[in-house]
Amino acid sequence: MGVLQMSNGKRHFIFSLLFLGWIVDSLTLFGMNIAIIPISKELGLTQTQSGMVISSFWLSSACMTLLAGWLSDKFGSRKIIVIAIFVISLFSLLTGMAGSFIAILTVRFILGLGDGGLPTGSGVAITEIYKKGVRARAKSILLAAQSIGGVIALYATGIIADTYGWRVMFYIIGGIGLVVTLLLSIYYHPPKVEAAAQKEGNVLKIPLKDLYKNKKLWVVVIMYFGSSIAYWGFSSWMPSYLEHARNLNLKEIGSLAMIPQALAVVSAILTGYLIDKSLAGKEKYLILFGTIIASICLLLIFNAPSIQLVIVYQSIYSIGGTAISMTILTIPLKYVSENIVGMFMGTMYFVGGLAGFIAPTAMGVLIDMFGGSYHAAFFFLAAALIVTSICSLMFKTPKVNDGVFESASSK
């Protein structure tokens, strides 16, 4: 479908560089979920302020996604991805230098601008590198990279932050990121699929106004918003919950949190394979199954009598939650025309970023309101998953014409 001829070795090498970029992004993202514990103690932050530090990253990320989508559609993914990883890396270094609530809030806000460019640019990159039949698997590998980075971050950063301090942790992440930025700038040159596809006349142009009139778009967007509220709210506050409610130290938190993240890697890869194969066209059922499993586990976690059961429920939650995100994110890659996939993905990541902004702060407020109890915060996440499950029942596999959503004007 218009992908320029390129050896598989070259194609996989280019994709591996993108994989490394996602690892760096997830290190600073999940690393903050651990680091916020000693940061809050050192800077004297309330639970609400801690939530704001995490949320500031997501506010700027959401603002950047739409612009990054338009730029990626227009100029390709390369420049967007290289600049995004550079910003993420540089401001990870600067995070370690922050000495006040306002300073760390500002640094994380700017860092989020880089994060907003990466997933949207990567969505376009997948359409540049791979044919439609394997794009779900390619996307699943990038989500696996996010989970792998989460495993590394939760374990290594817990040890580093506990032994050398949280500032050293961010210096290391930023240094690694700058090396990856250099590699990307030298070697990351994806094929120009868009030019080839237009030349062959295979891509149907769709006005953006028709895209945003499409009801299927908004069902997908709302599903992603609800699932993102649950995913980012849970991942942001789970380390703090394990420390405050279960009395674990940073090393213990990092070690135990690796298990759910490792299972999320398996879930992402397996889900991508199933969507490309046996479950193609049945995405709604996978989303519905994931929301049911994740919702039940959320309600079981805070009532679990032992830390062992907490980790078991958290692990099952990670499997279900990852399946939800993976499935929703592959819908545009399978059913949307290449010439607008950047804007479509940008819209999805915009609401995902808003969810990442809302969820940590809202949970911090709820925890403060209920005297340090996490019950209301967990019910908030479960409610978001219920919204996602309702939307999954409304979703119908789009009628396609060469991978394009049925035009709103034809309805």
C-alpha cells in the first residue's frame, strides 16, 4: 500500500531507533511516578501539589499533540521525532536541577511538549515504515517499549533514587536520552510512504471537516479518554499508594512494580498479534473484556488483605488495561487513510494528554479530601473505565474503502 521498497533489515533498524526513543520517554515518565515520593518529602508538597507536578507534564503534552499531528502529516515523522526526544532528554536533565515546586512544575511542563510530539509522530512513522497488515503489531511493540521502559524505570530508578537521590536518577535518564537523540538524528530516515502512495493514486484525500464530523471518530476518542484516565491515574499514584497504604520503601516498590509492567509487555505484543489476525474487526469485544477485567481489579486492590494479592490484582489490571489501550490505538492505523492519520492520532493523543493532566491531580484532590484514603480515587478510575465500556458497545467496525473511515458526507 504505497510503502517504498526497502530491505527488511533496514526497515527493522529504523524501527528499532524509534523503539529506543520510546524507552527514553517512558523512563522519564514512569521514573517520575517513583521520584515524586522523595521529591514531595524534600520540597514539602501536599498530595494535590504532587498530582499537579505529574499533571503539568500531561497538559503541555496534550497541547502539542494536535500540532505534532498536523506537522507529521505535512513533513513526515523524522523531524518531529528527533526534536521530541531531544526536548525530553534535555528537560529530564533539568528536572534533576529543580529546587522548588514552581521550578519542577515549569520543567515538567516543557518536557511534556516533547512527549506530545513522540506518539503522534510515531503513529505516522508506522504508516511510513510498515504495510497495513502488520501495523497493529508494530504499534504493540512501541507500547511494549513503553512498558519495558516502565519496568526499567520502576526497578532501576527506585534503587538509584534510594541510593544516590532522585536528582541523579534524572541526570542518568537525560544523558541516555541525548545519546539516543544523536543516533536518531544520524540514522533515522524512514521511507517517504506518503509521496509514493499519492503517486500511485491509492490514498483518498479527506477534508478535515469531514473527519471531525465522523461519529466513529468521537466514539474512539471518548473510549481513549476514559481508558487514559484509568491508565495514567493508576500508574501515577500506584507507587505512592504502595508506600503510604502498604508501608513499602522505594526499593520494594520498584521491585514489585516490575511484575505488572512485565505482564503489560506481554499483553501489548499478544494484543497486537490478535488484532492483526484472529480478532481483526472484533476490536469492540477486546475493549469490553479489558474494561471489565480492569474495573474489577481496581476495586479488589484496595481491599486486598496482603501485598501479594495487591500485586496479583495489579498484574491482572495491567494485562486488561494494556489490551484496552493497545486495541483503541490500533483502530486509526487500520481504518484511517495515511494522509490524515497524523491528525486523527493527534486528536486521540490530545484527549489522552488531557486525561493524563486531569487524573493525577483529581486523584490527589480526592486523597486529600478523604483524609489520605485512596478509596474514592480508585472509584474515580473505575468510573472512567465504565465510560469506556459503554463506548465500546457503541463502536462499530468502520466500513472501509482502502482503509478510510466512511466519509461523514456519505451518511
